[in-house]
Amino acid sequence: MAATKTMSTPTVRPHPFLNSVRRFIFNPRWLSVIILLIAWQVLAISRNTRVIPRLERIYTELIKILFTGLFVEDLAASMGRIGLGFAIALAVGTAVGILMGSRRAWEEFFMDLVLFGLALPGLIYALVSVMLFGLSILAPVVAIVATAYPFIAINIREGVRAINKDLLDMGRAYRVSRSNVVRRIVLPSLLPFFLAAIRIGFSIAWKVTTLVEVFGTTNGIGWEIRASFDTFSVHGMLAWTLLFSAVMLAIEYGILLPAERYFGRWRPKAGQVI
């Protein structure tokens, strides 16, 4: 009796690029955005009022802002303030965090100042800075530093505390040079906390900058939002807000998050068994 041969159908595997496109399109993140947009449009049509503009009106205003060149000019002004203030806040917060994590005396010295900074909302710093420095560049810079540095300091302090003391003792026992200890032990341990501090501090910096621009500048994204508010242009406020948020999201997902993943690639992922 002849043996029957069974022909197995080859497994068709989708192309990796198609898989990536499919995951991008059907990402739950987009689903939440689509639901929000549909809900907004339904509410705008049902209310039919200037307070809740329709999506097409916001889109028209958004395109107008982009093609008139206003967005580039005001974005450049805002990003200049954010960059300067955030750089100073990062330097101050890192120094304070290292001191707090390395010595208990320094922690007691700075703790109340850091907690005070964490407790006050950014609006207070924005208003006080505008009152003290007026239209000067110092107003947004001081507000950013005062608001962001406590969050950076807390992250860096936790990073210093998380350094493996056994590795440091081993380095001393084997008379490893201080530069190698810093390069091989201290910096890799601090890096994840430092990158997290950058992400948190940067998000705070642009929020505070917008507040300062609302009250005490003559250009920038916050000033444009205030100008739209003064003319009761809700669609203008939303258009400027969406454009600025898109830029911040692009920086977050295009620069900060990939940098954190790249420099922290040596760390085991959550749930991974070592």
C-alpha cells in the first residue's frame, strides 16, 4: 500500500515593514485621540457656539498660523527662553542632587528649599518673576530654574543613593583610579536618573515659559495664546496650543525618549530575569 504524502502549505509571514505600519495605525494611542476628536466635534455641532469651535475652524486657523510664518518666529522666541532656563536648572538641580545624595548634612541643608520648590505651583513663580524682572529675559529664566530644579535634584539624589556601595568598596580595595570609578560605576548608575530628570525638567520648563509669556512678554507662544484670549478667539488659542504641543511631543518622542532608551540599553527591562 503506497504511503500518501501530505503537502504542508507554507506559512506566509507578513513583511516586517507592513507589521510596523499596522502597529502604528492600530496603536491604542491613536484610538484615544480619534475618540476625543469625535466627541469634541459632536459637542461643537450640538452646542453651536464660539466657546466650542468646530474642528474645521481650528484646522483653518492652524494652517493660517503656519503659512503666515508667525509660528516659526514665536516658537524660536519660546525655545530660546526654554533652552537657557532649562540648561541653568539642569546644572543647579544636578549639583544640588549630588550634594544631597552624597552627604546627610547637605540633604538637611537643601531639603526644605527643595520641598518648598516642589510645593509651589509654577504660576506663582511666573507671576513673581514677571513682577520682579518685567519683560526681561530674566523673568522666564528665573521662573524655569525655580520650578524645575527641585524635580531634577530629587531624581539625581535618588540616583546617587542607588549607586552600588559594594562596587565602590571593591574599587577602593583594588585601588582603581578615581576616574575609572566615576566612568565605570558612578556615571552608568546615575545615567537613567539623569535622563529621567531631563525629561521631567524639560516638560516643566516649557509649561512655565508659556505662563511667563502669557503675563510678561511681547512674543512667544504664550503671548499668542494671550492675544487670542483677549479677542475671545477660542479657535486661535486651541490652534496655538496644538502646534506648540506637537513640537514638544516631537522633542519628547524624537529626541528625549530615544536617547533614554539608547543610553539605558544595558539595563534589564522590566520583568526580565537576570
